[in-house]
Amino acid sequence: MSLDTDRLQAFLERYAADQAAALHAATVVIGDQLGLYRALAEGGRQTADELAAGTGCHRRLVREWLDAQVASAYCEHDPADGAYWLTAEQAACLADPSSPTFVVGSALVASSIHQDTERVQDAFTSDGGIGWDEHHPHLFTGTERFFGPVYRAHLVEAWIPALDGVHDKLVSGARVADVGCGHGEALILLAQAYPASTFFGFDYHAPSIDAACEHASRAGVADRVRFEVAGAEDFPSGDLDLVCVFNALHEWGDPVAAAGHLRAALAPEGTWMFTEPRADGDPVGDVRARTFSSVSTFVCTPSALSQDGPQALGAQAGEPALRRVAADAGFTRFRRAAETPTFMVLEARP
């Protein structure tokens, strides 16, 4: 088998770039967990020694960390005076969790994947299943912090208004459930925006429900938001005006049965809104497809396989497959109501 030297060199350069990114992601986790990005943003121009003193970290390691950030264009540096700083754009992405462009949560997800490599390797040579609850805790906090900015930017302002008649129902007072709610970020945002409505969050992962209850209390909406440990096929149902599933359907072992339970839980004119990663076009070289296919290999597909269901959709299932799930569950109306560059918002009606 002969080698094309130009193609070989191109692949090696691609691999080197990926290797650098994978290694640098660990420095992002460190910078987030130790508050280095935040201190750099808040303190403005400062030397490595000043940043170390302000964060209580080892000065030599802080300098090495800063140089790694400069090498990846994650911060700025002036060799003349030794100062480092973040631009406004870098700070919005790395140091401000309230920003809609805050992306550090994805580094925590990547960290969990690397720490779970041995466990996933075992799954490859056994039954393929790993429950969501079996992963490293970085997955749970990373998921919350990755999706939180997306929900804050789009859920109330764009996604709900895109659904047929749902906004008006929520304003008047509706019953809403979030199935697979995780730490409750999306449901809390809805409760804050629509005080006349009542909200229920369900997740089979008890520690996530504990975190959601704490977050609801802190947000001042615990009187209208109730969280409960329950799965997609056994959560209490009845007369719900809106059921939400945020990026979770593809992790369920029997998505059709779960969707059927969701349908039974809806009022006659209720709405099922669910979000899924976009899987448009050729996945080769597509950053979105690369990201979600890798996460799906480690998290989403093993989660579905752990439930002994008939179907493991994977995070890149695509709209046609999701449409078939809705139809097989008895939904008669289905459409893509909204989208972002990364996610699609799907609406199904009985």
C-alpha cells in the first residue's frame, strides 16, 4: 500500500492540531476550577506573579499555564512588561458564566470523557452499556454549564415563541414538565419568565434532582417548580400543556416508548418540544459532527444501550429518524420550529 506524502503530511498536521487541542482542554479546566480566567478578566493586565498572588496559586505553575493560554490564543501577552490579559471576547467565552457565549462547560465534559476512557473501553468488549449516572461528576456539572448559556440565550426569547400557541398558554398559566431535566436550568428559566405557570422536572439521576432543587430554591421559584426522581417512561403524567426534552431523547433505550408516554401525558392540544443536535450535511470535517459523534460514543449511545431498549439513536440521529420516532409514538404533527448553528428545536403535537 503506497503512501501519498502530501496526504500523509496533511493528516499529520491535522492530528498535531487535534493533539494540541486535546491537551490544552485540560488547562481550560484548571483555569476555570481555580478561578484563573475570572481573576485575569477582573484584574486586567497583570504579571504571572500578580495573578498567582491574587489566586493563591503556585507562581511557577501559573506562569506556565499563562504561556499555554497565549500559545492557544486564549489570552494576550506583552513581552515588554510581562503582562497578561483577556480581551473582552476571550473573557465572554472563558470567564463569565452569565455570558451566552460561555463555553468552558464543554471542557468539563471533555474532561469526564477522558477520565471515563477505561470504563468505555470495557463497554466496547461487553454489552456496550454505561448509565448516565456511572460517569465522572464533571459530566453533570459540565453539561449544566455548557447548555445553560444556550438556554439563557434562546429558550425564552426564541424557542418558546416559535411554538404554536405555547407562549400565550404559559402567560395565562400552563402545566409544564421537563423530562431528563438534569440540574433544572431550563425549567428554572421558564419559571422565571412565566410566573403564572406550574413546572415539574423529572430525572432518574437522584444527585441531579438534588442539585435542581437547590438551584430552584436559590432562584426563588421553588414554590412553582417541583423536581422528582423519575424516568422518561414512568414519570407522573396527566394534562400537561407542554413537555420539554432537552438533548436527552437520543440517550433513551426505547425512545418510541418514552415518546408514547410523553404523548399520553399531554393535554389534547398539548405540545412536545425537544431539542437535538443538528446533523445536517456531510459530517466529514464538520466540527459539530466531530464533537457530538465523539460524545455520543462515550456517553449517549452507551446510556441508551444500558437500558436494554430496542434502539440507540445516538446524538447524530438526524431529523428524519426523530420524525419517525414521533410518528411511531402516535404524534400526527411534527416540524422543526427553530434552530441554532448547533441545535434544532422540534415540535410534535398529538
